Amino acid sequence: MNDENRKTARAIYDEATVHYEEKRYDEALPLLRQAANKGSLYACYTLGQMYENSIGVPQDFSKAREWYMKIYDSGDRAILDELHALAWKEQRAKGAVPPDAVPQDEELMQIRRDAMQQLDDLIDTEKHS
């Protein structure tokens, strides 16, 4: 992203944040999308949180994952924790685990290893396409 896009994305994100903090999500949402499409990872994260937690939009784990993956695709691996938590939340919503279940440390590590392997496989596939 060039400096001009970075400045523009930041300005749009800052404006969206004002609306978001005032719970005017209908005004924040298009600005966040615009900032994200111009390269703002903060906007991608906020959009992922909105869709994951039904903040101003219907809950949609697929859309949350799409926004989080934009962050991952940028090279930021810190988002893996959010992706793992999202996978766990999605499994709960599908009834694959009891609603009061708490993942044990080994379970979390296995989920993380599986997710990392899936993401690595996806990246390798894209590189060779």
C-alpha cells in the first residue's frame, strides 16, 4: 500500500471509529469496508469483530473469517488467535460441542495446529496456482 492510500485508509477508518464508538453502526459499516478495501487492517479487524459478535450486523462467521483472513494474508500471524477462537465459537454454534464446554489446553493447541496446517496448505495451493 502506498503512502497516499495509507493516509486515506487511516482517515476513513478514523471517521468510521467515531460512528462505531457512538454505536451508529449503519454509518460506520460502509466506511469500515471502504477503509478495509484500501488496506486498513484495523478496519478488517473491526469488521471481523462486528460479524463474529453480531455488532450492528447479523452474526456471520464466514464473513468474520473473510475479514480476519485479509489480515492473515497481509502477513500478520497474530490474527491466528482470533481465527482459532472463531473456529471454536462456530463449532459451538453448530452444536458440535456443548455450549458450556471449555476447551482444554491440549484441545486448543490441536485446534491451533490443525488451523495452521489448513492455512499453510491453502497458501501453498495459492502459490502453485
